[in-house]
Amino acid sequence: MSRAEAIVLEMEGAVRKLGGDQANKLIVRAAARAADLPETTIYRLLYKKIKRPHAYVVDAIRDAVAAMDAARREREDHQQFVIEARLSEVERRQREVDDIATLADRLAAIERRLDLLDADVGGEEADRIRRVSKRMRDLAA
């Protein structure tokens, strides 16, 4: 295969890549918009009617493919960033829930000790601790 034939095959593949999975007419339109070239030129590249494409055409197609790949990588990086941010938020909330559960367990232990004591000994302070303990258990559940 000669160098010119390799370029023709490369251009046909690049035009299909720029156009996406669509009908050929839509591929031509999308690739022409992306490469900023006339639709007739893209059509002729797609159907291999141009045997030796000009350098400016080849460069424009290659630049458009490179820009499309860069945009795709940027989108993937952003999606990865969003996923990692959401995951860290979920982990942070799980730690908070674990902390609340630990505090609820500690308050429950204090409440059990208060129950062992006479109700008159703790008085109002014991009732407040019981209310806080109940709220913590509700939050942990």
C-alpha cells in the first residue's frame, strides 16, 4: 500500500469517526462542521473519490479528530472528578453516621447507668441525658 492510499484510508476512517454512528449524509454534515471544510470535500473523502488529498485537508481532518479526542478525554476526566467527589461525600456522610452511632452507643451506656441509679438522684439532668440519647439513637437509625 502506498503512502497516498494509506492517507486516503486514514481520511475515510477519520471522517467516519468525526461523523459518529449516523447515516452517511449526517456523517458528512457533522464531519464538515467539525473540520470546517465543505461537505463536498468530506463526501469525496468518505467515498475515497480523492486519491491524493491536499495537505490542508489532511491537516484540517487530523486537527478536528485531535480536538474531538481532547474534548472526549476532558469529559471523561470531568466525569471521573464528579464520581470521586460524590464518593468522598458519601464516605464523609458515612463517617458522620458512624460517629453518631458511636455517640448514641455511649449515651445509651450512660442512660443504662442512670437507670441503675435512683431516679431521684439524677433528676432533671438525667431526663435531659435520656432525651438526648433517644434523639441520637433516632439519628443513628
